[in-house]
Amino acid sequence: MIREMFKKFLLSAVVLLGTAVAAHAETFVFTAIPDEDETRLKTRFEKVATYLSDKLGVEVKYIPVKSYAAAVTAFRNDQVQLAWFGGLSGVRARKLVPGSQAIAQGEEDKAFETFFIAHNSTGLKPAASLPKEIAGKTFTFGSKGSTSGRLMPEYFIRQAFQDAPEKVFSRVGFSGDHSRTIALVQSGAFEVGAVNFKVWENEMKAGKIDPAKVSVIWKTPAYPDYNWSIRGDADKRFGAGFTEKVKTALLEMKDPDLLSSFPRASFIPASNSDYQPILDVGQKIGLLDE
Amino acid sequence: MTTSTAINGPSAAVPQRSPLLRASLGFFLLAVCLLLVADIEITTRDPWLELGRLALGIVTPDFFAVEDLAQALFNTIAFAIVGVVLGSSFGFVLALSFHHRAVRVFCAVIRAVHELFWGLIFLQVFGLTPLTAVLAIAIPYAGIFAKVFSEILEESDPAPLKSLPSGTGTISAFLYARLPDALSHFKTYTLYRLECALRSSAVLGFVGLPTIGFHLESAFAQGGYSEAAALLILFYVIIATIRVWARRQLVPFYILVSLIFLPWGGSISMSHVATFFTHDIVPYPLRVAETFDATTLSALWAWMTDLFAGQALPGIVSTVVLTQIALVGTGMLTLLFFPLISPKFFGTVGRNIGHVALVVIRSTPEYILTLILLLLWGPSMLPAIVALALHNGAIIGHLIGRHTETMGLRPDHAKGLNLYFYEVTPRIYPQFLAFLFYRWEVIMRETAILGILGITTLGFYIDSAFADLRFDRALFLIAITALLNLGIDALSRRIRARLRLKSRLDAV
């Protein structure tokens, strides 16, 4: 009886693993870094999956991930073949997967910005350069792996103060994502924060920001950010010209409802070399090994 | 009932202090000193504002807001069951050879690493697959099961063994004389571990596995308290009904269902597994070195010392500070909590309320309690201290409260506060300290993982290393965390021996 059961158990395990592997080969899977409101991720991105599926003629699936690093790992381990990365996570992912390439970016990503925001009780005023008075305040980044919420703001802080953020501020936190950064500074849990400008604008439009409590005190110079990256073996797995097809599908995405998931006005072509500045900054501040 | 002559009876101005009291005072004073230097600031401007929204969410749970709720609940339970089945099976095998020093050390090491850290490691190796979750639970649990099972076997009644005729084979002797007595203890302990595994499984969602923790984290992060309340309520129901659905006969069925319905999709590539172990976790200077020479060695030394001084050391200091304060906090709350469920102090109605309160507090993983308190009070050690003390205080308080049920009292015993201070508390005190010292190492393990939430314990630096995809650093820091745990475990054993505290571990 028990032996019977064990046999069945093993058999079903083998069959399941087999079908899983087989099914996997035909499905094109993508993910996106969890950079803002993480609820209803599936509802938002499954619409994108349907769109891509129609355009590409293969089954397309979206899987949600909890962290930037998890998105990179999924890309590296071939659990996803396409991903909507940030500048830094894209660089990391493409370094780990030979032949992978950035194929598209948002129109806004050519010249992306970070906004430094402050609780109004700090009395900090908007300035043309990073206000020196932020020294000694409490400060929150976004996610540890974020370009606009970590890498670039840390770079500009180090440039302005010639010191590590932990030395400049009385307390340094990592909120986890951009929506959370805004909420924490707005509630006063942190006095100053660094946030992705698109998320700020989006939440401002949605009426989630109270200008009496929190405002922008500095806007960074522009840098390249988010990108769609695809694995180098995509053509081999899904047929010749597949990468080009994916790129076209992304560039032709015009439905505002789909684009609002990112949120971007439209997608434009991109290449790996566009992100050299991110790689350089990452190495300079020690977030990337040489 | 364990008694200690030193603290029994009225001490009519006896200047000589008992070792138990001295130890307690020592730990208490240390915690007070650490509290003075610890970061326990409330940083939010209006801590009560968020509490109001949280309370509103709790009374208006929204069971329909969560995507894939059924799958998340199923995953939570399935990971726990498969993890415990694997963990207890391997633990049992290891327990049989527990007299070998190598086995004991191996088990101590695998259980010194928290399941969340195992989860983070396996995420890199196997990705977001059920295998990651199951192994993250099964491996540390195997180490724990091995230790507890071997202790149970050791303590099992020797009488049946003596009555065996000479020449009985070792296996027969084990199966017919030793195992039957131990089996019921094994069952009780495994059921308790299943409850722990449900909590572990839920918390694994916080690092990305598809359990209810995944949705809880999102809900809390966005202030979706109605959604969070619904998830927590369902979680409490699963734990509260565990005796109803967790039956041994159903285990094969559960495993089969888990195998069929868990989302096994996604292949595991052996070459990635190999890369992880042979490349990713190799310290960076070694990985990029062409030859192994003096330059490489000095680079490796610099890498290690930088990592140790810059991250491990500050991490160790906060981990120890937080652990010691939380340990004493746990003790104080335990003494406050146990009367709530003790028949010596409350009637049936009062006790039932006490039971519900303690069950809710101890069923909530400390990780989630900390997250909630962080939302209310802002980032500092305070939320972690309170969460750890509440969770662990409720667990030990429950055990001590149950312990007082069978305690005999004189017909003319004192009542109320006098009974509490002069009779019951002194009598349970050795038992209480034993539980507390057993829990010490658990509290430290939990303290380390709370770093993932932003408190600068070792977990903070480990999480950062994973976020930077620097697995060499992550593994180095996890190894240091494990060593720290082993150290505390050894220290706790020595103190317990010195104070002659003895209690069955399977209750903790």
C-alpha cells in the first residue's frame, strides 16, 4: 500500500516536472521590477502579456517578483526571457547573461531624473543645486537596487558632500519602492527622500500627494534609466527574428491603458551602450564590482 | 515540579542571593545599559494616525482585494507540509546517528541559519520555484528535528529495553522497545513544528515566494490594511484549526495534492546550480584572480577585513544589543502574560479571553509584527524589541500558564497579588528561566532576519548583499551569523548547566 503510494508519488513528480519543462519551452515569460504600487501587479501586467501574445503569436506569461534582485535572478536563470528593468538592474542582468540586449526604453528614460523631496517642516526650499542643509536630516532611498531611488541619488550625494550617505545624514533608510518613499516623507517618518520623478508626477496627478506636507527641493541632472531587456538566446528558442518582433511589438504599443502600467508615454529603441553611464556610476560608488 | 530551595519560602531578610536571581539581575542590568545606547526613537510625527487606519482596516477586512488568494493560501500550507515531512524524515535519520559528533555539528550548523536566509540562498539557485520554499523550510527544520528527536529517544522509558531477552537485534530492540514510547512525543512535536512551518512559509512570501506573505507585504507597504487584515484572519484560521486538518492519515494525500497543484513551472538548470556554488559564492578577489599568489591572498585578506569591519562588526553589535534587550523584554512579558491563562488567577471567561489574546500574538510571525510596528513608529530598534518580546512572551507565557494548571496549592493559600508574587512566580521561576534560555538562540536568529526590514542587524547587510547580487558577501555574512548563533547556543547551554535548569526542549 505504502509502496504503491510511493510509486505513484514518484511517477506524478516525474510527469509533472516533465510537463513543466515542456510547457516552459513554448511560453515566453516576462517580469517587471516592483518599483511602485505592488498591489494588483498581475491585473496590470497580464494585459501587457495578452497584448504581446497577440503580436508575437506565442503564449506570453507574466510572473510577479518581490525585488529588483529577484527580477535579475529570474532573467539570469531563464525563468523569464524578457524583463522591464531599471537602469542598474538592467546593467546587472545583462552582465550576467551573455548576449542579452536592451531593446527598448520609455520615451522618458533617455533623460530620467530623481527628485529630492522633503517634508515641509524642514523648511528646505527648492534650489538649483543639492541644498547643503539636508546634511544631518533623516533620509530615505527607495529600493536598495533602484537606479533613481538609490544609485543616482547616492552618486549626487557623494559628489556634493564627498562622503557616504550614512555619514551625511543622521539616519538612512531604504523604503523599498518609490510610492513608499513618498508616503514616508509625507508622514514625516523621514525628513528627506529621493524618488523617481515619473512616480512622483503620477502620484501627484492621482491626488495622493499633499503639497502642504511634502515638496520637491532638488531635481538631479538627467541620466538613462528603465529598459526592456531580452535574453541572447531568444531567437534560438522562439525562432529567427523573434527578438526583432518583440522589439517592434514594444515600440508599437500605443494603448494608454497598457503604457500606464509602466508608466510611460511610449517606447523607443534602446541599446546596451546607452547604459554605459549607469555602469560607470555603479562602479564608481562601489555598487558594482569592476 | 522543579524546585529550588534558595527561592522557596519567605526569605526573612536573608542577604544571600540565589544564583537564579543573580543571573536574572545580571541580564536585566545589561539590558537596561544597552537600552541607554540603543536606537529606540519613535520617528513618525504622528504614531497614532497610522494606528487609526490600521484599526479601521482590521474591522473592515476585504477578502476580495487579493489576487490569487486561493493559490497563495494553498502554497502557504503546501510548502509547510512538504517542508515538515522532508525535514522530519531527514531529522529522524540524523537523530539515529546523533551520537556522532560530526552529525551533531552538521545539525547545529544547518539550524543556525534562519529559513529566510536559506530561502534567499535557494532563490538564487532554483529561482521562484516550490523547491526553493520547501528546501528553505526542510533544511533548518531537519537540524532542529534531529536534535529534538534524539533528546526524546534519550529520555524514553528504559524499562521496555531491559525486559527484552538477550540476543535481541538492535533494529528489533529499537522498533519494539524504544520507538513506541517516543512516537507519541514525535507526533506532538511534529504538529508543533507544522505550526512553525506555516509561519515560516508565510514569511517566505516577504522575499518573493508566492505565499500569503507576498501579498501581506504589498498590502502593508501600500497601506491596504483591509486587505492585510483579511490575509491575517485567514492565516489565524488555518493555524487555529491545525488539529482538525493536520492528521497523519491525510499526509500522503496532502503530499500528492501539493505535488500536483504547486506551481512547479519553470525549469531548474543544473548549470546555474553549479555556477552558483563554484563561481558566485567564491569571494570576489579569488574569482577574478588569474593565479593564486601573494597578491591574491592579500586582496582576499583586504576583502575579508573590509567586509568584517564595515558590515559584519556593526551588524553583530546591533544584533547582540537587540537580542539582549528583546530577551529581557520577553521575560518580563512572560511574567505578565502567564497569569492570563492560569486557573490560579482567572475564571473560565477571563482565561478564554487570555487564551485568544495569546494565540493571536504568538501566531503572528514576529517578522510581520515588526513590520506593523515599523509602520506605526518609524525605523528604529523599538518596533523589533516590542515585536520580539510580544511574540516570544506569548509563547513562553502560554507554556508557563499551562504549567500552573497542575500546580497544587495549600487550602489556605494567598490570593491575588500575594499569590502571584510569593507563591506562583517563585515556584515557576526555574522553569521560566529554562524556557527563556532555550529561546535565547531563537530570538537571536529572529533578530538577525529582522535586518531585512531595515533595522541594521546582520540581516540588513545580508539583504543588501543579495540586493547587489553579491552572493560571496552574502554567504560570508550568513556564515558569521551562524557562528554567532552557535556561540549563543553554547553559552546558553553552559548557563543552564551552571544554574541546574532542566526542562524538555520539545515544549519550546
